[in-house]
Amino acid sequence: MEDTRKIISVVIPVYGCKEAIVPLTQELVETFTNSMDIDYEIILVNDKCPQNSWEVITQIATQNTKIKGINLARNYGQMAAILAGLEQSTGDYIVVMDCDLQDRPQDIVTMYNHLIANNYDVVFGRRINRQDYKMKKLLSKTFYKIYDYFADSQSDSTISNFSVSKRIVIDNYLRLREHSRAYTMYIKWMGFDIGYVDITHQERYAGESGYSLKKRIKLAVSHITSQSIKPLKISIGAGIISSAYAVIYAFILIVRKLFFHIDVAGWTSLMVSLYLIGGLILISIGILGIYIGNIFEEVKNRPIYIIKETLNRD
């Protein structure tokens, strides 16, 4: 008799967490075997991890054919690795989670049950006791406040990629063609019914985050400029304000000279005005350049990632 059980796919981008791969997959298998009446596949996407995580993925994939491996040709970034896993997934439900065991596999059961019981399309885990260093928490909160301002949205810094989604959500996410595709933000943008579950956030099992401060700033700029044109509007507003200031100031100087015969002290006011206007011009050009750069990347139409090899794929 044909097995008609639902399938759940777990997509895990792998970078900087070689030591956590084995315990992570073991906990996932135990969770699906003992706590859920559902078939599963675990998709590990190696984003060219410098620790040579592909060797570990190869070993565990030979022991369990439900563990799939995708080896990317180079490091494309977390979002590209998630996309690669999603495009290879076959499940009726899809889980996205990190590889560092800060997200507990057991919480998938709670999130899945919450999704089914309330007929949500997506359920995200809300980290009630985030186990990250203070600077990372601060940067995260700062980014979301800035992002919300520019994108006119309401975000929660306790929400990460850890989620359970129905197939229809992922199919529509894959229809989006942008290269810069922040998973959580775009899932929310699509408008499906979303639920939340409080989850326990653990200490990182091993290794360090692959996101340096420079990478975080670059990612933040990419996310904001891919979702909003508000920075362009602000630069226009700044230009209008500075121009109005220049006109008003010039009018005041003319009045003082013609009617009150007050000489204008030239160098100080002139240099301040030049620096102010010059700075605004350079900032505006820089903002415009970022958007032009984004357009340039999109029109090249290069693949977002390239797969070097796979394991246990049909």
C-alpha cells in the first residue's frame, strides 16, 4: 500500500558549525521518529564552509538516505544557501533553521502542531531568551528599528529564520526573482497567515557566527535598499531643505547689505555652506549608486548559486 503520509523538509544552511552537524541531525531524526507521525527529509546545504563540513555531511548521508546534501561551488551567503535548499525540497511542510543548535529540533513539533491546529500558513519561533552576546542583540535591534522606518513595517528582533511553512508559501517565495531575498522579511511581505510560538534559544553548540560587523552592515544595507526607496526620498528631501536654506540665507545677506549696510564675513559662512552642500551631494550620490548597483546585479541575471554536487537526490 502506498505511503500517503505527509513529508516535512528541513532546510539547513551549513557554515561554521561542523561540530554541530552530527548532533543536530541525530536530534532531528529522533524528533521525527518519536514525536511526529510524518515522513521527513533533512537537506544540509554546505555554503563552502572553510571547516570542510562536506566530509561530515557525506558521512551521515551515506548512513541515512533521508539526509540530503547540497554542496555549493563557493560561499554565496546564508540566503542563497536557504534558497538552494528550498528549491530542492519536496515536502508538504518546510522547516528552515540554522545549523548551530541554538534552535532546538524539539520545537519543530510545537511549531508544526500550532500551524495545524490554527490553520496558519507559516509559524515562526519567537526566541524568549535569546542566547547571543550583547553587541549582537544591540545590532539586531538597531537594524530592525532602521529597517522598520525605511520599509514602513513592524519587525521583531526575536524572530529569526526558524519556521515551519506550508508548501504553498515556499512555492510562492520561489517565484520571487530578486537576488537579495531576505527570507523572513519576504515571507511576511507575501501576506500569508502567520503564527508565532515562544521557543527556547540555546547557547551556540560550537564555532562562531560567520557574520562579522562588516557583513552585517552590508547585509542591512542590501535588505533596506531591496525593500524600500525611502532613502532616495530622504536624499531628495535633504536636497530641498539645503536649497531652501541657501536661498533664505542669501536673501538675509542681501537685505543686510542693501538696507543695513552690513558687510558679510565671507570665508566662514561660505566654507560651512560648501561643506554642508558638498556632503549632502556626496551622500545622495552614494545612495543613488547603491540602487544603481542593485539594478546592475539584477540585470546581469546570473544564478544566485551554483551547485557543485549533491547527495541522495532523486
